[in-house]
Amino acid sequence: MLKMVKKIAHREFGLGALLAHGSYIAAQRIGKGATNFIHQVKGQEIPMHDPRVKTGVGLQYALADYGADHMKAAHDPFFKDKDSWGIKEMKGLGILEPVSPTDIGVKKVALFKLLDIYWSLLDILGVCLFGYIPRSVGTLEELLGIIRSTTGWRTTWFELMKVGERSINMARIFNLREGFTSHDDTLPEVFYQDFKGGPLDGQGAINKMNFKKALRLRYKLMDWDADTGIPSNGKLIELGLGWLTD
């Protein structure tokens, strides 16, 4: 494996040069069903976190505009019970009730809509995701104070969350222009199957139909078309993005 890292880094002729393109393109070039053996979303390899035990992470894998990423939103265990850090500290954003890590119902979808917007905002601000809730000890009030003192703006969490929402919608429009559709908002088939071996042997599969329902609900909560995932003109105008409506 260590030798292969060097071959990939230097794009050595043969397998090194092929794998340097990433597993998605490599599998397409190999052909003969090779794409059945890779795990990716929008060409980006799945990280180490298995969505069969954290379904919200699975939603974010499917919906992330740049492909599967475990840092697109917080992880489900931060909201699993009333004593969880996320539930205790994020009430100001409307996160009030705990949800099981393996739940894939309406509460989970609504929770991860808010978390996606919040996480997008943290990326825009350049804030370390390990420094502020629900990942660590910094509070919403402290972060807002830092933003205000840094910018000199009397901004609010309402305004800041709109910034995150604006970013998500702009990225969605960009991807649509580049040819991505709602069909690309999916998970590898392996996650719709039970675990094989280990303490969860024979358990854990995400119900594919329920996952598709969750995606449709997520589109609706974002004011996107339930079938195509295209943002509505009204939502774009609300966010000051009317120039993207064409």
C-alpha cells in the first residue's frame, strides 16, 4: 500500500497513473463492472463513517454538492438524547428534540436541514468545526460575539443562517448547470444492505424507500422541487439570488 501511494503521487505508468484520477474515473476506465466495487457520491469516495449507524450523515453524503463528505454537517450522536451537547446548546436555532442516530423520519430530515445550513455557514466564516457546537465547547452566543466584533456588524443568527442557505442554493444551481440532477443525490447500494460480520451482523440496512422519501422531504423543506431538487424561483428571490432564476 505504501508503494502504491508513491506510484499514485508520481502518476507512474500503469496502475499508479490510473488510480491518480480517483476510484470513480479509474473504475469507469477499467470497465467490466468495476463501478460495482467502489463507494462514491458524485465521484467523491465515501469517508470512514458508515451511514447505517448515522443516517443523517448518509443524507449529507447524498446531498453534499461536492460529493460525500463526513464534515458536511454534525453527526447524529450529538443529538441522540436530551443530555447531548447539541440539544443543550443549539436551541437558539430551533433544535429542540433528540432524535435517534438511526432514525430516517421527518424529525431527522428537519434536524439535518438546519445542521447543513449551520455547517455551511461555519465553512464560509472559516471557523474550525472542532471549536464550536455541537462539536466542542464554544457556544452560539460566543461565536456571534466574535463575528460581531470582527466585522463591526450587528448581525443576528437569522441573518447568518440565511448566508449559509444562500451558499447551499448557489451551489445547487451551479451543479444543475454542470449536469448534476436529483439522480446524483444517492448512496452506494452497500448501505441499503445489512452488515456482514461483526456485532451488527445481519442488521443495519437503510430502507431504500424510506431514504428516498427523506430526500424528497428535504427538497421540500429547502423549497426545492420534490422530484428534481431544483430551487424554486421564490426561494432564490427570497435569498437575494433572483439573478439565478434563469
